[in-house]
Amino acid sequence: MSVFRSVQAWGRLLGRLPKLLYIALRYTIATNRQARRLPSEAQPLFRAQRQQEGCRFLCRIMGLEVDASNAALPTGTPGLLVANHLGALDPIVLATCWPVAFVGKAELRRWPLIGWLCRSYGVLFVARERRTQSAHFVQQVRARLQAGVPVLVFPEGTTSRGDAVQPFKTGAFEAVAGMPQSWVLPVSLCIQEVDGKPASGRERQWLAWHAQVSFVRHLSRWLRLRRARLQVRVGRPISTLHKTRKQLAQEAFEVVQGLYEAMLKATVDTAGPMQKIPASTAKQSASAAVSESSSSERWGNS
């Protein structure tokens, strides 16, 4: 029976992958064609809206159900959304909830196909190792907010093993720090069910994208699942008025961490505890959440 299930799983991967590639290519070509007909100031919001529609379709193909009840954006001026980071599919999952612009590491721009997709949907690239580009990045974020598009960043700066939220880098918060009419919205994402059963710690670790797992292997694990349910929860918006980037990062981390821990507790773990991770990446206390030791630690990435 286990051999039969394995064959079924690989069959799902082989059936889904061509569909995903075909739809992503055709949909994005159409998006670019339509966007070019619009005034430049209208293009960012249009691309974000198309991204939301397309990602909803991709999630249906992959068997991913996104539970995002009570995840409405604050009214008024767009702001910054900050979320924990589990794997490569996080942007696709979160894009189903809101029309947003993502922040990604500069290396993504050069990736075959993925770089083109990122550029087509308005990803804001940041070179975390270049301190001199921080002012330019802040200007990019503010320009996108002025165009009516919220910006979503993963301030952990890396993906986790799925057992805890990692400390937040502070760089992206500079774009909204001190602004009188903006906000930071804490967002927490958690894998709740795998193939119709409550997700265990081991399954979350297996599906996470960490240093020991290649991108191809990570993606193949998701595509072999029959279905999965992910939950998205948001905290109360944090006012940016009179607050520094460090204060905003600290407050947002505490909320995202609390939301994630609550979702973990709500899931019955039927497969035993998660394996321990190295002490260097273990869960840290809230008081040590914000990392500031070098310019490369200031920036999150997708």
C-alpha cells in the first residue's frame, strides 16, 4: 500500500507541474500585455490584483486551502504587512488574501522564469548586503504605498523549520517608521492540515524550506500532497507614528510569534514532537528578537 501511495504522490506531481507552468506563463504574458495599456501610475495596483487572482487559481491546482477569515486590511492609507516565512510557496498562499507587492532578495531577479515572474508582479528587490541601497529601497516601498498597494515582507530574512518564528530584521520597517498615517500589520501563517489530518511537527518540518533541503526537493514535497490547509491570522495594526524601525520590528515580532504559537497549540500533533533544531536558530526570547549586528541582518526576503 505504501508503494501505491508513493506512486500516486509522484503522479500528482507530474500532473500538476505542467499545468502550473502553462498557467503561470500564459497568465503572466496576458498580465504584462494588459498592464502596458494602462497609465504607469495604475500599473502597480493592477499587477497586484492580477497576482491575487492568479495565486488563488494556482492554490486550487495544488490542493491548497487557505483559511484567512478575519484577515481584512486596515482601511485608509496602505501600509506594511510582515509575516513569518516557512517556504517557497508562502508568497503564493499569502497573495490569495490581499493584492500586495512582495519584497524579495535581489538574487531572485536572476533566477530563470522565477525572476521574470517576480518582475511581472512588481516584487521589490533588495540587496541586503549593500547598505548604500537602503535609501533607494525605502523610496521604492513608499512609492508603492502611494500607488495604493500594500507591501508584504518576510522580516525573518530566511525560512524557518516550522517550529517557531525567528527574530525579525529591522531594515524594511524603516520605510514606514514614524509615518503619521501608516501601519504595520502582523501576519502569521501556519500549516494546519496535511492530506486531511492535523499537521504534525514532523510534517511541518518536512514541508519547510531550510538549509538542508534544495528548492526542487522542497517544491516536489508540496506538489506530491493530495491537499493541505494553511491558516492565516492577523493581529491588530500597529501604528507607525512616533515609532522607530526597531520598536516596530519588536512589536510585530511579538504579535506574529504569539499568533503562530496559538495556531500550533490548536493543532493536534499525532506524530510526535518536532526534532530539535540547532541552538543558533532556536527560538529566542522576545527581548532579543530584533537583530542589528550587520547590514545584511537588516533586511527580510521572500
